[in-house]
Amino acid sequence: MMENKTLGFRIISFFATCSVIWAMVFVAGPMLIDTTPAFRTLADFVTESDIETGEFYYTDVEIVGHADHNARSSMEYLPHGPGPE
């Protein structure tokens, strides 16, 4: 049978979890962007294109629409049969 943890322990666990998530988002994430060239390139592109990353897949961002269309077309219209010889 499982025992319930005390209220104090649950509150401390909650704040510890929130602290870890905060550190990952606001400390580790930016450090990763600054130390990895591939992430830096993507971050620069997002900034230059004025893309709101919170809206990346949920709004009509034109470049995302083109990427989605091309990805779907690549899967729907795969080449069939023998290739050029």
C-alpha cells in the first residue's frame, strides 16, 4: 500500500520540479543555442524572419506552410518504377 507524502514534502517537490524546468528553459536552452552552430543558425533564421516560435505550427506563418506542403508532397508523390538509365 502506498503512503501519502506530507504536504510539506509535496510542496518542496513541486517547487523543485518548477526550478528544474525553469533552469532547462532559461539557462540550459540558451547555453545550447550559443554553443551549437546548427542551433545558432536556426535561431538566427527565426529571428531574422520575425517568426514567433510560440506560433510556429499553429498560425499561418508562410515559410512553415511551404515546408509543410513540400513535406506532404514528398510523401504523397513518391517516385515509382525504374529510374533513368
